[in-house]
Amino acid sequence: MRKLKNIYYLGIKEIWSLWRDPTMLVLILFVFTLNIYTSAKALPETLHKAPIAFVDEDHSQLSGRIIDGFYPPYFMPPRLIELQDMDKVLDAGEYTFVVNIPPDFEKDAMAGRKPTVQVSVDATRVSQAFTGNGYISQIISSQVSEYLAGYRSNEPLPVELVLRARFNPGLEQFWFGSVMELIDAVTMISIILAGAALIREKEHGTVEHLLVMPVTAGEIMISKIWSTGLIVTLATSLSLVGVIETWLQVPIEGSKLLFVLCVALQLFATTAMGIFMATIARSMPQFGLLMILVLLPLQMLSGGMTPRESMPELIQIIMLAAPNTHFVMASQAILYRGAGIDVVWPQLVALLLIASAFFVIALTRFRRTISLLA
Amino acid sequence: MNSVICASDLVVTYGQTQALDNISLDIPSGQMVGLIGPDGVGKSTLLSLIAGARAVSHGQLMVLQGDMRDKKHREKICSDIAYMPQGLGKNLYPTLSVEENLQFFAQLFGHNKAERRRRIDELTQATGLYRFLSRPAGKLSGGMKQKLGLCCALIHDPKLLILDEPTTGVDPLARSQFWQLIGRIRQQQPQMSVLVATAYMDEAQQFDYLIAMNAGQILATTTPDEMLVQTGTESLEAAFIHLLPQNLRANYKPVVVPPFNPQNEQDIAIAADGLTMKFGDFTAVDNVSFSIRRGEIFGFLGSNGCGKSTTMKMLTGLLPATAGRAWLFGNELDPDDVDTRKRVGYMSQAFSLYSELTVIQNLVLHARLFGVAEHAIAGRVDEMAQRFALTDVLHALPADLPLGIRQRLSLAVAMVHKPELLILDEPTSGVDPVARDNFWQLMVDLARNDHVTIFISTHFMNEASRCDRISLMHEGKVLISAEPEEIKQQKQTDSLEEAFIGFLQDATCHQDETVSEQNPVLTNSETQRSPGVSRFFSGRRMLSFAKRESLELLRDPIRLTMAFLGSMLLMVFIGYGITMDVEDLSFAVFDRDQSILSQNYSLNMSGSRYFIEHPQVHSYDELDQRMRSGELSLVIEIPPGFGRDLSKGLQVDVAAWIDGSMPSRAETIKGYVQGIHGSWLAQQVRQMNSGVSLAGAVNIDTRYRYNPDVVSLIAMVPAMMPMLMLMIPALLTALSVVREKELGSIVNLYVTPVKRLEFLLGKQLPYIFTSFISFFILVAMAILLFKVPVVGSFFTLSLTALVFILFATGFGLLASVFTKSQIAAILLSTIGTMIPAVQFAGMITPVSALEGAGKLIGEIHPVSYFLLVSRGVFSKGLGFEDLSFAIVPILISVPVVMYCAVLFLPKQER
């Protein structure tokens, strides 16, 4: 009872501290609103304004028609270049694709001699290279067959492939981007809030003050966790409803309450992590470097940026120990696919286990180093 | 007699507070002038103005016959002024040795090597530091630090020596030695003017001339003797109080300490036996024993770093003792014993209230944490507010209150739970004499009326004499523990200070740190004045800053390791982890036909290397459920009658359900499915009727250039390079300037002849070097670990990397110059580098495909161009000729960012 009271009072103190720190408040506000909006909107569609150039050695009606088939938003308006410039523009990275239409192309095509169109792709731009090439093949094929249809009959394809994207029928990038940005924000802010706040207390000498009071290390730590957790959970919920659902108009399939539960578990883990890092770093500069070292892999490898299943096995296994991985999995399932607790319970259990482990480790370390903090 | 300093109508305001309020004064040259007054009355502000460290905004200030607002004049007299800022070794570099510190300052003022050696040897011999040349400045005692600071100040023969509280926190022996030293220097160089600020009134007695200051105003300017005569007092302290405005000393009355009559000699509140504290091989507290009776005021006296605070921390349970035992109220000290803690109140040296909580919030929080019953809290808080006169400021934030009131609040907080023992660690340092005496009155009342035991540490002798008993501490040992009178008797002296010096001399007589009187301080003063200080860019000054910064970096191995190891780790993790190849996608077939043809179709699908087949789906519900859980990314639904209809030549639709929750992955799946479907069709058509070609009228021949297998690693590794080479170097330099701002050594930029560009470039150099090494490590990792060969011109890559590092470190400096705190600098440089590098530089999406502001950033930021060069050299086999178009923008960015950094770095404090 006495413990609970202490934890409550200390937590309230943390909330007051944040409330009176305008820089931090502005930062949090920015991260949970504008940052999410701009990041989501800045992401182009998968294939967007891909720069393309043509080497037209045929100058026929057909070649003109093919070139006309490329237009925004998928492609930049195509530019015509000379054959000898082809290497140069690719080397300079001006264009991702250069299509070469050979001489006598139309004549050969009409005669059924199957001429060859050469597509050169700058494969260092992997993401554009893959999808762009598919689009290019399709556009060329359809332009040619349409053109030729006027001259000779063409049998229809007997089997049609109907593609249906579920959960995000238009494959809108910002649906995905906004929620992933929110997830990154949750991780970043909670680690900074919990960790940097502890370092700052250390620098201002207030930890020392706390330690001579009749409160225990565990009470201090739990109070930091619950107050940070509450603030970030609140910010996340508001951002989900206000920014993502209302402002960005992203439809949310699943139960928001279940998502908030996930956020709470994730925060339990990340705040413990932040405190742990603050006990390792001796000064703010060291904490800054350490934070980047931890934050970057957490954000880039949790499955929020590129699909998890494509990562090397070893990384996949290592990342299972990171709370973000499970958090991303559960959030995607809940928010996009409308999954319920019957589906995401393994992730919730994993989060709880990881969080408890982090908490115990951080508490042990906090207790051990607390006298050095003063 | 001409004047060395002449000021009129000087005004300095910080936000709401007026630090200097219309100051006008005239200081004659060749004199030792003392600036007296408590902390925070504007002494330091005035001195920093005179030293040229702070810009004159209002009023006139002439120093050494020139206007301090004139930049040319400041540059001219820079080397004639020596300034030692407040704080022990504030302008010294703690990780550097005595020798290195002196070398650094000597280099700045342009002495050659032989001259530097001679001066350093002479100065250190004269001050007794010669034996400690190789010791890091941070490990010197307070007195020695101040001597080193003095050496650093004297190394360039100044005409005006400015010392800001040089002896605060220094033990009395070191203090008297310090003044002897100054005295001898003045004998040899009588033309030198010395301006000293001090809070110790007793020191001021020996100065030629005094300026008494309070609240930004000058109370009096006169000689010490005259001041005593004018005020009709016996001591300068009393004289100062007499000089204060009426309203300030209205409720002042001298502290009277009633004699201590212990009710019971055996009633011991606190006892220590053989307490020892070791940090590594350094003994902070050595075998300290004492016992304090209930209701006693027990003083702990000693210089900074002598072990007072450490002893107190051990008694509060903050630090576990290495050896020895302690008892509180007869119970052996147990850090986990929460109940004993409730009987103790502690007030630490560093001000430790919650500055974000109001006065009343602070009081209530502490009352609650100490377990005061909820119904009693309001009354208790009220009582404390009354007693400590806080009623008017209950809703103010501590930061807005003057120091004296904050100290009272601290005491109120420490008292809110009515402890029986108060442990106070230097509670009165920095408080003006009137507030200090008021504070003592409160404590005396607590001790005598409420029988609270008070254990207090101080370095003010007059406070010590009010204690019932005191212990003199020096270098971790208690020299003597007795009543003040008894201590004076033992040494047969009139003052406690002299007695203390006597004990210190006994303790240190075998050490020869003491100054040999014969050694002249500066024999050479006439022989070789410092060479003219170059008004133009000086490579030597830049190098001396570079050398110093490198030494500091080398002595912070954690930062250095993180810089190297950090970029390596990130390269491995992200290089391996981030991949654009979408493979091993999970898919299942929902075959509602179950004919040979439909099975043939699904077989074709599962044969692809992109897909891994999962067990078949049997119903729409199952399809839904398994896709929701994320198990399946793709489901191929084959309609009933697929085989039959197809053989009849009827139109059939096959549905591909794709998980769209990750759009980029969905797009890739779409492409794969279409491809596989197409090839299946072609195959079928060939088998059914070999005549008609359905495969299209043209061939499309795709050539993946530079990366024929479209492997992500080849694309990602060159793309990682710019990101890492931007973020880590920027983060390293981002802390370098702001750290000096926080620690105070930035003052060396203000008062030495160093130019801003020399300062910045000097700081940048070591990090450029570090980052360039880091670059080669990363290239080696790319080649050896990731097997991504460099096919183009390695020279071009290295050259571009070097230029880019110049930009990245420059950007860090800019962030550092711009911000005030380290955390803000970290934040600014992280956001300022990570966002352009990851999102706008073309790492994943090419710049040309971006839109709006993102595109603009991508087009002007050098990181995009370094990315082009990196990919060009790594993957495309290009050389200098082909890439010079991308190197030029990076080259242009370097002077731009450096110019901005210089522009925003003030050469004076504002």
C-alpha cells in the first residue's frame, strides 16, 4: 500500500516535470502529428515518377505509340536521347530505365518477325528496378498488341488473372507508412523520455535526493515507467484517431483498444530499455551515441521498413528478441487485417515476456549502479 | 596615475534580472583591486566584460586605453589581458596533464618551442607544480588547480590580470600560498594591474583598493581601512552588511548561539568508526571516526575534494563504505532501512529540488514520500512555509527565486517530516552574508529549541566557529576534532583560520609542494615578450586546438570506440538486414476445381523460388482467418470448373488474393504472380495448339545493369556509406562545442587571440581524421565481408569521402554552435542528418521520384551526391571524369556550412 502510494506520487512528479518542459512537449507534439503526416505523405507510391528515356531508332508510328504509353504518375514524361548518350545518362544516374527501340521495329513487328526491344535498368535502384520493369513490359506489350490489332486478329487470352489486394485495395503507401511512423515514434519517444530523463536527474543531482528518501529503487523505476507509459499511450491513441484516421483518412480495420494494449506492453519494454541504457551511459554524449546504435536497428529491422521474411535467418532470429518485431507484427495484424486477440495473442505473450525480462535486467542494473548515479 | 579600466553606465540584463545596473567606475593601473560582494551580484559579469569575454551592450567600457566595443582594440589587447574565470579549473581541460594544458595556452600566444619550455619550467617551479607536470588537471587538488590556472594566465606576460574568485573552495593553507604567490609576482612586475573578485571578506583586507558590490550596483569604492573607518565596524564583513541598503538589513541581527547543554552525554545521534571510502586506488575518505551527540551542531571543515561530501553520503547510505561502520541513533547503518531514513533530513551541495515543481508541490511531494499522514500534510506544509518565510512564494517555481530563498526552501523540504537529524552539505555556499546569517539563525533555533542534531559542512571559517564542535578534514583524513576554542588554543592562534593552517602545515610538512621562496616567478619578463599575435588566420593556433581536441578524444576511449564500432555494427546489421529482394513469400492455393489442370496451375506456382507453399485453403472463412493472421501473403483461388471451361475454350478467371498491408511487398508479389501466370499460359498454349503465338508480337529484353542479379547487398552497401559517413561524424562534432559551453572552457575562445575559424577547424581536424579512418574500415568491410567489390576509381571515392566528411563534421559543428545543451545538439544533428540521408538522398527511392520539399532537400543536400559517387564507384565502375559533376556540389557545400558555423559562433558571450 505504502509502496503503491510512493509509486503514484513519484509518477505524478514525472508528469509535472514533463508538463513544465516546453521543448520536450513541442518535440512530442511534432513527432506524433506533423512528423507522421509528412512522412506518410512524402512516401511515393511504389512506382512513382520513375525517370525513363527512349532511344528511338525506328521513328515509326508504333515506336511513337509506345513512347506515348508512358506518362505520370508512374513514369516521368519520357525523354528521347541518342544511342551514344545511353551509357552516360545511366552512369550519371539520371534515368533508371532506358528503352531502346531498334531500326525497322514496326516493319518487323508487322511482319511477325518478333523484333526485340531492349530495356536497360539501373539495378542499383533495386526497388524501382523490380516493379518498374514489370510495368514497362506490360505497357509495351499492350501498346504493341493494340496497334497490331488493327492489322490482324489476335486471340484473347483464355485465362484471366484477377488480382485482388486485400486490406489495402489501392495499395496506398501512406496507409502503411503512417502507422509504421507511429510505431517508430512510440519507440523513440519512450526511450528518450525514460532514459534522458534519468540522465538529466543524475546531472541535476535530484537522483541523490531521491535516494535518501524512504523510497526504493524499484519504486523509482516503476514510477518512471508508468508515467512515461501513460503519456506515450495517450499521445499514441490521440495520434491514431486524430492524425491517422481523421486527417490522413486511413481506414482502421481492427480493434483500437487491442492496439492500445499492444502499445502499453511495448512501452513497458522500451521504457525499461531506456532506463537500462541510462545506467550504462555515463554522460549525455554517450547516451546519445548509444541511443542511435539501438534505435536504428530497432526501427529498420523490425519488419516495418522491409518485409521480415526476406531478411537473413540470423537477423530474423536476433530480432525476435527485440520488442519492436512483435509490436510491428501485432500492429499490422490488428490495424490492417482486423485481427482479434485470438490471432495476435502469441505476439502479446512474447511482448510481455520480453518486457518482463528487460524490466528485471534494468532493475538489477539500476539497483547496482544507483549509488554511482548520486 | 592613469586608469586601466574606465567604465560608465554599464548595463547588463539576463532575461528579467538586471546583472549590472548602471555601473560606472575608474580603476587606477598598477594596483591590486578587490571586487567584494556575495555571489550573484554581478561581480563575474563585470569581470567578463572587462576581460572581453562578454560583449558590451549598453554603456561605455575602456580597458587599457581603448574601447572594448571596438573589435580591433580587443584583438590588440587580447594578449595583454589574462582572465581566470570562476570555478576551480574552469578554463582548464581536466583530461589533459599540467604540461599539456600549459603547452596549449603557450602555443595559443605564439611562443616558440624553447621559449615555451623555459616559461613552463619557471612557472611550475615557482608554484610548486613542477613535480606534477604529467598529472591530469582533473586530478589536482583545488588549490593546485588554481595555481595551474594562474600559470596558464601568466604564460603570456599580461598587463592586466583578472581573477574571478580564485580561492573559493580552496583550503586555507593553499589560499594563503596563493596570495603569497600573487604578492611576489606583483613585486617583480609592479606595473601589472590585478583585479580580483572574492566572496571572502577577510582576504579583501590586504588589497589596495576595494569595490563593494550588491545587486548589480556599486555600494562603495575605497581602501579597506577607509571602509572600516567610514562604517565604524571592525571587520569587512560587518562593514559590508553596514553598507547594504536599509531594507536588506532591516531584519538583520547577528547570530547568537546559545551554549550547548546536552541532556545526556551518552545520547549519541550519529557515530562513525573507521569509515573509509576508496574509488579505485584513490582513497577519498581515510579511516574517519567521530560521534555526535543529540542536539549538537557539528561542523565539517575542509577544502573542496577533501572528502566531506563523500563522508556525508556514506552516512546517508548513498554510498556503501569500503570499510568501517556507522550508527544512526544507535542502529547500525543499513541502506535498505527505510524507517531510519525517515528520521534523517538531507540537503545536498548541488541544489536538488525539483525545479519543475512549484514550492508547494515540492513540499507536499516530500511530505508524502516521507510518509507524513495525509490529513497532517496541509498543516505541516503551512507550518514550514511560516517558519521558513515561504508563504509569499508558495506557487512560484524554484528557478525563479533568488538563491537565498531557494536555500531556505531546501531546508524546509529537508525538515518537512520533522527529522531528528539534519545532514547539510555546504548549504550556504553562494549565499550573501545577510541571508547566510538568517539561515544560521534558523538552524540554531532548530538545534537548541527542537533538539535537532545538525551535521553541517562548510568552508567558511566564521560559520565553523558557530558550531559546537568541528572536525578539520584534509585529503580524506580528519586532522582534529574538537570545540573551536580548543582548536585555537592548541595552535595558540587568534583565529580559526590560522589554527587550521597550522594543522594543515603539520599534516603536509613532509610534502614539498610548498613554494620555495627564492624562486623568482618570472625572471624573463623583460627579455622576451610574446611575439606579436597574428591578426590573420594562424595555422599554429588551429593546430594547438586540434592537438588538444585529439588528446581529449584519445582520453575518452568509450566515445572513440563507439565512433568506430558503432558505424561498423550499423553497417553489418543494416547491410545484412535491409533487403529489397522479396523472397520466401508464403502462399497457399484455394483449389475449388481439383482437376488435373488446376493442380498443374498450382504446381507451376509452388515451383517458383519466390514462393513457399503452405497447406491448401479449404474455405473462404479459412482464407480470411489465415490471411488476417499474416500467415499467408498470397492465396491463389482457382474457380470450380476451371479445367472443364478452359478445355472448352471459355473465359476463366483465376483470383490472386494479395495481402496489401505492406504495399511495396504487395506490388512485388503482383509482379511475380503475373510473370508466373504468363509463363504458364505460354506453356499451355504451346501444348494445346502450337500454331498461334500468344506470347506477344515483340520480345522484351531486359538488361539489369551494374547489378545483373539484382542483389540488394550490391545496392545497399554503397548506399549505407553516405548515411554512416554523415550521421556519425556529425554526431561526434555536434557535442564538441556545446560541451565546452556547458563545462565553461568556451571562455578560452572568448579571451585568447584564437580566431573563430581556427577554433572550429582545430576542433574539426581530429574528427575528420577519425571519420576518414572509419571510412576505410567501412570500405574494407564492404569488400571483405559483404564481397561487394570496388570496380571504379578508389581514389575518386576516397577523395569524395574526404570532402564529404568535411561537410558532415562541419554540419555537426553548426548544430553544436546553434544549440545550448548537449541533448538539444544530439537531437538536432540526428534529425538533421537521419531524415535527409534515409528519406531524401535516394537510398531507396531515387531523388527524381520524390515530390515537394523532400525533392528539394534531396537535390541540394550533398548526401545525395555522395550517394551517386558511392554507387558510381562501387557498382558502375566509374572514375573521376564521370563523377566530377557530383563532387563539385559537395565541394561547394563545405565552405557554406563552415561559413554558417563561424557566423553563428559568437566571439564574445552575449
